[in-house]
Amino acid sequence: MKQEKYLVVLLALLVMLSGCADKIDVVFPAGAHQYGFFYGLLHGFIAPFSLLGMLFGADVVVFAANNTGFFYSLGFLLDASVWDGCF
């Protein structure tokens, strides 16, 4: 019981300290291509392969930073959830 209390306190401290993490602002050039819903579907489909690529190469990312927001995320989530049934 005592160990569980220590674990809860430790997790609470870690959550509070994570609020101090520095945020890096990424600036994209004007007219840069933004990825939308259909690219979200594509990136969601290839996400497991991208994750493997990330392990072996620093220039591979799973989620596009320059996206349109909600609809890209929706497409990514819809297609990435397809993999849930495979594993």
C-alpha cells in the first residue's frame, strides 16, 4: 500500500515537471504543401512501417507536422485504427 502511494506521488511529480518542457516552434515557408485528409489516410496506413523506419533512420517521421489539423488527424486515426485489427 505504501509503495502505491509513492508511485502515485512520483507520477504526479513527473506530470507536473512535464509542463516545464520546452516547445519548439516549427515555421514552414509560405506556400508550403499542407497535408490533408487523404494524406492522413495514407500516413495512417503506412504508420507501422514509418515507425520501423524511425528506429533505423532519423529522417523518417510517423505524423506530418505540416498538416491541416483536424481532418488530417481524423484520416490518420481512421486508417491507423485498421492496423488494430491486424495485431
